[in-house]
Amino acid sequence: MSMDRILTVIGVLLAIVAVFVVLEWWALILVLLGLLNEFLSPLTDMAARTAYTVAAIALPTLANTLDAIPVAGPYLNAIIDNFAIVIAGIVIANFLLVIVSRLMDSDSAEPALPESR
């Protein structure tokens, strides 16, 4: 099992545990897990990057509709909201990696000086 899959499984499990165990640090833990996931195995596909960004924005909105389900709805909403926090960490790290790569590429993209004969 790859590190990416292991961290994703840990993210899902912690998103579930965070609903039932009260701890004021859950948001920080979940964001750090997302950051760690992205820094260890960065997304290279632009479609995947876009999908993660859209998921980070859309999941909490869609999860709010689950409150209409009796008994289980609020729990499902909270679990999805917590997992969206993990995804937000992935998106933030991805953004930072793209910025750093662009800064590094701009240094090497300077035109070469013509050689003197």
C-alpha cells in the first residue's frame, strides 16, 4: 500500500473519529494530515488538482443537505465536513508546490547570453 493510500485511509478514519471524540485540535490535525499527504505524494495531473479544489469547496455545501436525514444526517454532515478539511490541506499544499515550482522555473527560464567568439 502506498503512502498516499495510507494517508487517505488515516484521513477518512480521523474524519470519522473527530465526530465522536471531542478535541479542539481536530481541524489543525486534519489540515496537517492533508498537507503531509500532498507534500509526500504531490498531484501532477491538472485535472486531479482541479477536482480536489472543487471538492474542497463543494463537499461542505453538499454535506449540509444531509441534515435532512433523521438521526444519521448530522453525523454524515460532520464526517464529510471533516474530510473536506483534509482535502483543504491537500489543496493548500498543492497551491504552495505550484507557486514554488513556478518560482524555480522562472529562474531557469532566463535567456542564455550569446557566447563570445
